[in-house]
Amino acid sequence: MSSPTSYERLVRRLYRTNLYNPVKLGLNNIENLAQALNSPFYTKENENSTNATSAKTHNNGIGIIHIAGTNGKGSVSYKIAESLRLSGYKTGLFVSPHISSFRERVQINGACIPESEVNTILTKIFNACESENIPATFFEITTALALEYFSHSHVDAIVLETGLGGRLDSTNLVLSDLSVITSIGLEHTRILGDTKELIASEKAGIFKPNRPALVGVDVPFPTIKSEAEKHGVSTLHTISSVLGSSISDQFLEKDFDEQNSYVAKSALKIARTTPAFKLMEERGLTIKDEGEKLRGANDDNEEPSDEYYRTNNLY
């Protein structure tokens, strides 16, 4: 039997991280880790600014779309990332869980992160955790890995899928340009709450001040609207407000993938209006309407179960 490669050893170490307490929500670890890594994605200085000057500085000018939801968030993430790629953007995509390879979680323009990059960045992260005494979990380390890779690869845009919930999910480190909630259902009730309203509040935690948000059809809208006001969202969009008043009625007759395509198409239309993406338009990058090409891309109608998260050590 051959000896494990450096990549295999590091990924095995990652999977042993926090083995007996895999689910740990909160931003302290990821914030401390981002600071230790000198990540450009950890800054709150420009949180309340919407002008083009601040767009050049926050997130190194990278446009970020952050996606949460009970059903469809993975599918919508893939659809948006693919549309951005087809429009000429160098696009980072962070999703979970993976199907066959850990590297599927972190992609640029549809290509999985190379093993060599995993080796280099995980080594850097493990060293930072040890030197700064940061008890980071599997998902926190994986989030940091993705952001490090995207940063030094100089991507134009990033599509981030939350792992669990939103408010305390490690992906909520970033100051995104657009927040998207695909749908709300009863899932992970022991962690997120036992009503759709409580779960909606947790997922709406990804909303950012003075930045737009988009929600799908199957959401408790009064709760979402209240959370948007609390977080200072610039504009709360619905599918019908973006694509036309008749769209919401059509959802009753459409399949999940069609619904996800509507969400993705709406998100892309809104993203065009944000300062970060407007600045990229000045460089010749324009989001094209590729929504009709994205049907069938990685539909994920069901969120993994609580048992899946416990047994697979995803956090």
C-alpha cells in the first residue's frame, strides 16, 4: 500500500478537526483566523458606504453574491457562477457539501482547487490556528481556504453558499454586495429554530447594510421584511419585483429547477446595479443574460440532514 500524499494527510487532518463537536456556529473563530491570515475580506470599515470609491477597496474590488436558503441554494449558486463565467468574469464558487472530492467545494470557473493549492493554504491555516490558538472547525477552515484561494487568484467575482443558517455561518464574514435567500422551510430545527419565522431570521442574518437583498417565493415575507429593515438593507427585492408581477403566480406550475433559474436570473439583474459590478463594467465586464442556458445545473432540492452534518464533520 502506498503512503498517503501530502494532500491526503492534510485533508485527513482537516476531517479530524473538532471531530466530536462538529457543529459550532459563530463568527469569532473565522474572524480571528481571517485577521491572522491578513485576509482582505475581514473589514467593517466600509460597511455603511455604497459609493464607487469604497467598492474599489472593500473585498479588493471583488463582487460577492452570498446565498442562503433551505432548498435550492446550491443550485442557484452554481447557476449564478456559471452565468458570471460565461459573461467573462473570473468567478470563484464556494459550495457544500461535496459529492466525490473535497476539492469540489472550492472552484474557479468550474475547475476544482488544485491539490497543490490545498496543501499550501491548509498548511498556512493550520499554522495560524496553532500560533494564534484558534480552535477553528472543519467548515471555518474550509471557508478560510476558499477565501484565501480566491484572493490570491485575483478573481473578479465570488459566489458564496452558506453552510448552515446564515447569521452565524462562517461565510458571513464577508461584506457581500448582494444577499440572496432562495426559500425557507423547516430544517435543522434544533439549531436554527422550530418555526419558519425563526429560521428566516437566522438566514436573513446575511443581509448587509446599504446593500440589496433578494428573496424567493416560499418565505415568510413579514419576517424577512422586518429583518431587512433591521439590517438596513438598501432594497429588498422579490422575484416578481425584478422579473415582473406575473412571475410569482407561475411558480405553482414550475419545477424546482425552473424556480431556481428565476432566482438566479433575478440575482444577476440586481448584481448589475451594485457598485462593485458597476466598476467592473468600466473595465469591460458586463453580466450577460445567460439564465436560459442554466436550466438543470446542480439542482439540490433537499438540504442535507442534521445526521449528515454530525456524521460527516462538516463544521
